[in-house]
Amino acid sequence: MKDINVLINNGINVNGSLELLGDMDMYNETLGDFLNEVDSKLANIKMYKEMGDMENYAILVHSLKSDSKYLGFVKLAELSYNHEMESKANNSSYVNEHYNELMSEAARILSVVKLYNNVEETSNVVTNLETDDKKKILVVDDSNIIRNLIQKMFDNDYKVLTAEDGSQAIEIINTEYDDLVGMLLDLNMPNVNGFQVLEHLKDNNLFAKIPVSIITGDDSRETVLKAFDYPIVDVLAKPFNENDVKRVITAMLNFK
């Protein structure tokens, strides 16, 4: 049996996480998603740091910050936020100077989580299930945690399709647009970002077919106003809980 004290005694704010995730079953599943994704995410963070690509570095440490907030990794969230702000300011000196601090805390958290889980998590969540005639919602986010979290919240009510970046989203939109009743779209993704997806919808006159709400951890006035240059339904700020997502999905369904 998993001992929650392993997490609490190592500074992980489990109670704060439960305010977002609801119960320990959802917390444990989300923790498994974190384990499945974190090695790849940390490797890409390192790659962008070594390339001096501060734009994509900022996107990935932002994602790490969001994951950490959901799971109660207080210090890792704080360090990731600092790296996000400094890399957005193109302060590569700060990134290089404090990179080892960030990675050391990530390694500590990873060690604690593996100790808590006792066994290696090997299961992967299957996305885009080909079952029944449920209404289809597309969730686009570069965080596996966010995608799987929303899928687990609503898989009983909707067929939740997922995409991890804008290019995958555009492929799904182009094949599924007649059946999609809504899309939750992250703005801050590497390579093809959310604004480029919005441009694709605009250029192809698809907003009337697919109501879109934005999910973002960047709630700055500039970003929100830029998003509302497009006919979106709403903005969902991270971190969010199940009620927040239900509100936005209801608004999208009513919009259509």
C-alpha cells in the first residue's frame, strides 16, 4: 500500500493537489502520467538549454511548472517559474547558472515519487478511443498530465481526442471537424503553437463549426486580449479543477 507520508514528509503539498484533483485515485493516476512523461520533458529542457533556444526552453519549463502545481511539488514549481520568467527575458546567463538547481530538485522529486509508487509505472493511457457515438472534444496541450487529466475527468461523457502539439491538432481538425463539438487549446506549445492553430481555424472558416476555449498558464492581459482577437468562447487558466472544465465545456456546447 502506498504511504502518503512519503510525499508529505518530503515537502509535497498533497492536500493542495487534492483541491484540484479531487481524490487520491485521481492524484495517483496523474502521478503516473507525470512519471511517464518527465524523462522526455527533462531531456528536451536540457536540449533547448544547450542550444540556447530560450523560447522553447521557456515553453517546457512552463509545462513543468504546471505539472508541479497540480501535483504539489512546491519547490519545483517555484524554480520552474523562475526559469520560465528568465528565459522569456532571454536571460540565458540565469538559466545556465541555475540549471543544476532546477535539475537537482527535479531528480529529488522523481526519486520521492518512485519511492512512493514502490513499482515502476508502465501503463500508458490510450487516447482517441474508437467507441460509441459520444460527442467528440479535442484537448490540445503539450503536457501529458493535462491531456490525460481532462480525458479521465470526462471520458464517461465525451469521446476525448488528444493532441500534444499544434501540428497534431491541425491533423485531427482536418479529419474530424464535422464531429467535433468543442476544443480546449493550449497556447504555449513548442513548434506549432496555439495561436497558429487559431490562425488555421480562421483561414478555413472553422470557428462556426468548432467552438474553442483556451487553456493557458499565461493569464497576462496581453495574452488574453490576443486570444480574444479570435472568436473563442472562454479562457481556462491553469491550474484548473473539474468544475472549471465543466463550466467551459458547457459554454462551448451552448455556443454551438
